[in-house]
Amino acid sequence: MRSRFYNLKIPTTGNETRRAEIVVEEGRIVTVDQPGTGDSRLNDDLVDLNHALVLPGVIDGHVHFDDPGFTHREDFATGTRAAAAGGVSCVVDMPCTSLPPVTSGANLHHKLGIISPKAHVDFMLWGGASANLLDEPDWRDKLAELAQEGVASIKVYMLSGMDTFRDLGRSQIRQVLQETERLGVPVGVHAEDRDLVHELTDWLQKNGCNGLLDYASSRPAEAEINAVNTMRTLCRETGARVHIVHVGAGRALDVIAEAKSDGLPMSGETCPHFLEFTAEDLVSLGSMVKTAPVLKSAVDRERLWEGVASGELDYVATDHAAGQWPEEKNTGNAWADYGGIPGVELMLPYLYSEGVRQKRITLERLVEITSSAPARFFGIDQRKGRIAPGFDADLVIFDKKAKWTVRAEELHNMNRYTPHEGQEFTGRVRSLYVRGERAFHRSRDGRESFSAAGTGQWVRRQSKVA
Ligand SMILES: [Zn+2]
């Protein structure tokens, strides 16, 4: 069965779009034609998109769907439904927030067995290298297994709050990078200076400083800057491909930009919460916006937007992490409150509304930071990240003029809270197709439908680090 999507526009350069028709067969894009010029066949299934903008499916490179192990926070069904409703056709799930963590081939297959039947969109898995793993004598073999299985990338923490996935010291990270460089897999780093944060935390707690702003001052911008500097040195020493996740500090971005201009294989991502909120919002919104790293200043925020626009930051990912609401997010103790914000469903409309419409980024750049660049980083750019013949038919049908108001209760993830509550966005996902099958649709009267659980597929990294 062939489908012909018509009455649509696709992005070209800058903010330009062009009218097109997209023919899809067996999950792949066959042709992208000018209207009326393609080889139309009588039995094509015609899909009228009513002048919608069509974008390549979003790849969210950083989600915590907590399955198995922490499914009171999220599970793969709720997480991927939220993804589908947000135009995200492929999520890349972190290895640290499931049990057992994805630190061996066996653990990876255990997780796949549990999450595959629940997935509504495609997914990749991060593998991980924790101090727990490095305690095992055969950790190098396990890392090699993960690479062999096609993990998207390897995650390490320079500062972790998790006993089941402990952080690594500098020499341990160097050893991991020496392995990943050989294996041809990139490493994603949670970059905060462990010693500095521990020292500040101890001092603050000893002195009875227990507010959310005290938590924030335990994780200053310097913690990020120091850690990214360390990673630059290790990147230079080992030649390994290094990616800094959730960059919040403008001067940490400066370090990444310098490393890149020195020709080092370094990259970075930031998250919508760092682009929208600042430390001042900790006062008004409380632990709702508690994250690690913590929100920074308005100056940092401007620098991040600049980096997103210029390419100094490679892509945007959500770090979707939902604590049990309200129990875990508001414990009465700011140090104990869960750090994390669910974001997978709102990233695309947020970046369109506040990025493209506010002229901070072009439509072309939106496609790059939400789809093409993560596809390249995760080694799947032969099949995802573009609307072009031969690529997976992962298509977001986007109503760019639709105005709507964010309501937490209308989200689809398990624990529904959002600091964007009440914010008005312009531009909304109408439907999402994953490999040609409709994974999500919102009709004009607001009725919503999803594909069956289990239609999302595991995607392996295809290519080694370039
Ligand atoms: Zn994360």
C-alpha cells in the first residue's frame, strides 16, 4: 500500500517552505515531489493534510522513562504516548534511571523485553558506565557488548545522586574514554564538579540552609564550567567523542565552543527549561523547576539561545524526568525534593513558539536542533532526521497557527506537572507518523488517538563516531 500525503508544506532554507507531496511505502519515504508532478497511482491512499507544515519527526536525545524500576514516575507506555503527542518519533532513553541500569548486554536485553511491548514511538537506548560498573573486573567487556548492541551513546556522571549509578572520578572517565574511542561510540557527560558541589552542600547543610535557593547555591555555574573544562582536557588527551548533556551555564557553553574551534570532537545540548526559566523562577515556582544542573541567570539564558541559533550548541533535548507528583516533588525539604521536569511533549511546540515565532531561530534551524543533528550524533542519519527519499516516514503534521494554552492535566505522561502551565503557545502537533503509521492524532474537536502499544521499534546505532 502506498500513501500520498498532499496539501502540505515542508521547510527549505531559513524560514522558507515549499509545497510538496510525500509518497510513503512500507514505512519509508519514496519520493518528495512538487505537487502534481509525481507518479500518482490510482490505488494510492490519499492523505489530505490541509496545508499543514510537515516536519521530520523529532528525536529527543535525552529522556528518563524509568522503566523498569521507577515506574511510579514514568513508564514506557506513558512516556512514549507523551512523546507521540509532542511530535517526537524517536526517544533516546537514559541508562541510569531504570533497574538494572543499562550497563551490560544482558541488562539491555532485559530492559528491551519489558519496554518494547509498551512503545508507541521508536526508541534508542543509551548505555552507561557508572562507578558500579567500573568496580567489576570485566567492565571493558560489558562496554564492548553495549557498543556491539548498538547503544546510542554511553552516559557517564561526574556528579550523580544515584546509588545504583554512581559518578566517576577523572581517571575513571579517562579509562572509559579510551575504551569508547576504540569502540567508536560517543560519550554523554553530566558535567558538574563533584568536589565543589559536595563541599558547598556540606557547608550549607551544616549551617541549616535548607531552602531551594540554598540548593541552587550548592550548584553554581562554576561547577559546570570546571567540569566542562575537565572534559575538554580529557577529550584532547584521548581523542574520544564527548558530548555535554543539559548545558545550563553560558560560560560552560563558551568552553564547548572554544573546544570545537580547536577542532576537538566535543558537542553540547541544552534543554527547554534552561531556555525559558532562570534561578528567579525557583522563588515563584519552587521545586517544580528543581533540576540538576540548576536553573541559571537571564544572562546564561540569552547565551544559550545564542548558542542554539549559532550551532555552538548542537541540539536541544528535554532531559524529561518526572518525579511522583506531588509527593516526590514537594517533600517539604528542598534538598530531598525530586529534581526533574517532564518535557518530551512540549519541546517542539515550545521551540516553535518561543524560538521560531520570536525570531530567535529559523525554521531550518528548528529542524536541525530537533531532528537532523541528534540523528547524526546517534549514528542514525542514514534513516532518520530528514524528509527525503529512503528515510523513515517519521512525519510531524504541525498546525503552525494553532493557539493553545498549556495545561498540565492535558499532558500524557504519568506525573503531570509543568512550569509552562497557563503559557500560550502558537503552533501545535496535529498528528505524528512513525515509519508511515499514524502514532498520534488530535482531531479538530479535540479527540485524540494513539497507535497500539508495541508499534514503536528499537533503533540501533548504525554508524561509528565520525
Ligand atoms: Zn538526564
